[in-house]
Amino acid sequence: PNLFPYIARLTNGMYTYQGKTYQMQIHGFVMYRALNGTKNDNELCFELRADEETYKQYPFQFVYRIKYRLEENRVCITYEVENQDTKKICATVSDMTCLMMMRLFWEIQVLASN
């Protein structure tokens, strides 16, 4: 899953920004939302724009994009967060690839030891 704007679990599922408390699901909200997609010859782009629902959890105006681009025999993945606000935004982005690779490595090690 793709994670944005927060990776991990917030204490009690809440955080405070400029005196107001916001609730957010584990790993943010992008993994629970449908993203709009576009494509061209060698690239797919999925996008989420700030809306009323995201603003309830994350008080910033943004555009979040994931781009998958085919280059020869590789797939290149690019993450973009465009700040469309007048204030600085705080955000983290991940796709859990490292955790999947660690699990695969562990499974290979288990199989090799049997």
C-alpha cells in the first residue's frame, strides 16, 4: 500500500497542529482512497487532490502523485507531493516496499535453512 501523509501510527490516532486536534488513520489516508489515473505511452500517473475529506484529517492543500514509468526493462516509481497551500506542509511518503522485501528475504532464509 502507498502511505501518505503519515507513516506509522499516531499516538491515540491524533495529532495537534496550530492548536487544533486532528484524527488520522494508521499510515495516513491515501491507501484508503481511490486515486485518479492517467496514462501516456510509457507512464501511469495516479493522483489525489486535497478535498473536504482529506482536510478533516490533514489541514493542507496538496496534490499527491505516484508515477510508474517504464524505462527499458525497469519500472521507475516517482512520488510527488505538490504544496498548493500558503503554509509549509509536513508529510511523509512510503510504499512499504522495504517491508515486503524484508519479508521475502526472511522467507528465502527460512526455506534455505529447511
